[in-house]
Amino acid sequence: MKHSFLDKYSDLNSPVHRLDPRVKLVVAFAFVLAVVTTPPGLWQVFALYLTLLWAIILISRLPPAYVLLRSLVIVPFAVVVAVSIPFMGRDGTGGSYSLGPWEVEASRYGLVVLWNVVIKSWLSVQMLTVLSSTTKLPDLLWGMRGLGMPKIMIVIMSFMYRYIFVLGDELLRMRRARDSRNFGGRRLWQWKTIGNMIGSLFIRSYERGERVYAAMLARGFDGEVRCLSPLRLRAIDVYCGVASLGAIVAVEVVPRCLSLA
């Protein structure tokens, strides 16, 4: 199984890839926070956020189709979560829909909120995709540790990402063995076999975790995450971080000031 699910394009050479991961984490968090706190209906602000984001994507040399496809995964989930909002308001009819014998009216403000949730989710996932695709996962975790995240969480995320592929390979082998034995029969028998596979995978995962932990203790592991190449914050990292934060603040503040004027 391929071990580059999140950081597939992290080996590219671009100005964004060379930035300190702590700077990229701060900028990504600021971008998501600014997007989430933008009031509904300010479509010009969302357009400016999208422009800023795609400028970063072009500078990072990531394939646009890759970022777009990754970000569209969140849209169905956002729609499912917010689809009922337009039918709860009473501020005016934004549309009327027939569902068999029932006539359903959608609130105008509720429709705005629905699109607001979808757009915010889409922009946020795009930024997170850029962050994970321009930073190797060990560097990203080390950057989180540098920003003060507890070390136990860093260790858990590191091992989760490392061994999820091992468990995936184990599951593929179990599935291949099942199919080679002519997997079929009634639906009840199929569910019983799948349940046995899940239980077996859980037991194997637990036993593998015990063996890995024992091997780590035998090699002197004391719970502290260490890195062979510690992070160094350069002047160019600070300049780029300040410029990016300034651009986010400008996109957030300037359109509002112009609308008030």
C-alpha cells in the first residue's frame, strides 16, 4: 500500500514547501479562523479568500486538480449537516418545493446560511490540503510540538499514521484469503465472516501494538519525541508568515470598511 496519503506532494521544491512548518501551521489556522468567523452573505470576501488561497496553491506548484478533488470530499458532508437549516427560518420565502403531498418552503436567510456553511467548509479543507501536501508529516508533527501541542498527542498521531497502512495491508491479505476460499453464501453467513475478520484484525492490531511498544522500550524510548534535524526559524520564514497574516487580515477587514464607507 502506498504510504503517502496525506503528504503526497510534500517532496516538491517550492517556496511554500521550504517554509518552516510552524509558520505554515499558524497561517493555516489564521486562514481557517478568518473564514469561519466571516459573516454570511459577504460573498466578495469569500471570493478574495479563494483568490488568496489559489495564489498559494500556484506558488506551491501543487496540481490544481488534486487540491480541488480533495476539497470536494467535504461538500456532501457539509450539505448533509446544513440541509435542514433553510427550512427552519421564518424571515421570508426563498423557494418552495413539492415533496409529494407536502409543500415545503425554504427560508431566504436559511439558504444563505446553507451556502455559507458549504463555502466555509470547502475553503477550510482546501487550506488544510495545501498544508498537508506541502509539509511532510514528521515535520508537521514536529511543528505542532514546537507550537506547544502535548507530546502524547504527537506520539499518538505519529503511530496512527505510520501503522494505519500496516493494518490496511493486513486487511487486504485477510480479504484475499477470504476470497480464495470462495466467499459467498447467504447474507447472514457473509456478515458472520466479516465480523470474524474485524475481530481478528482488532486482536492482531492489539498484539502488534504490544510488540512495538516492547521493542521501543528495549531501545530506550522514554516518551519524548526527538528529531534528527531540529527546526530553525529563518528570517524569510518570519517575513512570509507576517505577509500572509497581513493579507488574511486585509481580506477580512478592508471589504467591511469599504461597505461601511
